[in-house]
Amino acid sequence: MPRSVNSVASRARRKKVLKKAKGFYGRRKNVWTVAKNAVEKAMQYAYRGRKEKKRSFRSLWVMRINAGARENGLTYSQLIGGLKKNNIELNRKVLADLAMNHPEAFKAVVDLVK
């Protein structure tokens, strides 16, 4: 009895990986063993990057809020502490948007804290 290797599934699996490697440099895009490792590493970086993106956006929001708060005579920590004390539940994303695009609305929030 001949050996069964299921080459259809094997080829499909390789094609799937090589498709993900499209655009890579050199042998990473078309040699199976190299592309497999490159795609695996790329997927790890992508997973990690999705977590890092959240961190970097939060730090950007903090910088923008701090800049807006200092223009109105407060520091970032004083503003956030005052918001908590007055039970004003605005998250950092919204506060940063107010500070950047609607300074008069942000000033009204700061005046509530003061």
C-alpha cells in the first residue's frame, strides 16, 4: 500500500504562510523554512504591538491633558485628583480630545475642578 502524505493540505498550509510573508525581504518571502520562522516572529511582534499601542496612546493622552491643564494653571495630577474628588467620570481619551480640539470646553472642566 502506498504511503499517504496528504500533499494537498501540506501545500495549502505552506501557501498560507508564504502569503503572509509577501513583501518580506530576500529569502524570507519565498523559501519555506526561512519564511515560516519570519512569519512566526512577525506574528509575535504584531501581538506585542497591539498591547504597546494601548500604552503609547495613553501616554499621548496624558501629555495632551497635562499641556492643557498647565495652560489653565493646574498640573496633570491636580486635575485628575480633582476630577476623582468631584466624581467627574471623564476618561483620558475624552479629556485629551477636549484639550486639543475644544479648549473652551476643557477650560470649563478645569474650572469645575478649581
